[in-house]
Amino acid sequence: MARRNIQGKAQDNDDPRAYQALALPEQALERGGTEILRLGVIDSELYVAALPAFEAPARWGEVLAEVARRLAAIYAVQKPGLSRKDATVEIVEAFAAEMGAQPVNGTETGAGSRAKLRTKPRATTNAKTNAKTKSRGGAKKAARSAKRKTR
């Protein structure tokens, strides 16, 4: 039986151990950098590896806001009729609901209709540099901070 990727498309490799990792950005290959967050979905379970790159956990809020904006831009390009603003609103509302915020004006954001990921923290292979947790983190400021910390 062919395994399916996160979009539900059949994978070329039937090996259940196959993991579809994203390619590194061209800028990282040219200039280097520090990976601070990696996410993966395995059997509907979210796995997180993170480098505790910032002194203050609140910096992760800035990183997550930038990630939300960039994901919204990707969805706006790939889904006809979906604007960047609407995609951002969907992401932010779902995030707020997951964090326990009450819906505005008693409306649902559609979060109940999407597949739920299990986010139970798991042990990591390298506890010093990875944290399997739900984390919170301006990507530019955060990247500079991470770069300074790794020097």
C-alpha cells in the first residue's frame, strides 16, 4: 500500500520509514545559518525539535508571527480566491483558539473541521539542542539573536 504525504498524495517510496524532509533554502546553502525549528508530522502526530536560541521565550512569539505571515503568503499563491489577509486571519484565529482564546462574537473559525494533530511532548535524541514542545518566537531579530548566541 502506498503511503501518503501530508497533502494526501501518494509517495514514490513505499518504505514506511521514508521521511519527506524539505530542501534547505538556497540562501542557507550560500550563506550558512542556524536552524532553530524543525516540525514533522508522523502518523498524525506533530514532532518538534527546537534550538532554545533566545534568552526570552517571548522572542518565539515574534518568530511564530513571521512564520504565520509567510505561510499565509504561500497559501494565497496556491489557493485561488484566498487572499494573503484571509489566510493570515485563518491561521491567527486557529492559533488563538488552540491557545485557549475564546472565539470573537461567538463564532467558530473552522478549526473543529480540520484534522487534529496530537501535540504531546516527546523525548528528544539530543536534549541539549532539541526540545519536543509547543514553542512560542521577528524572524529577522530572532535570527540575529540566534546567530550571536552560536558565535
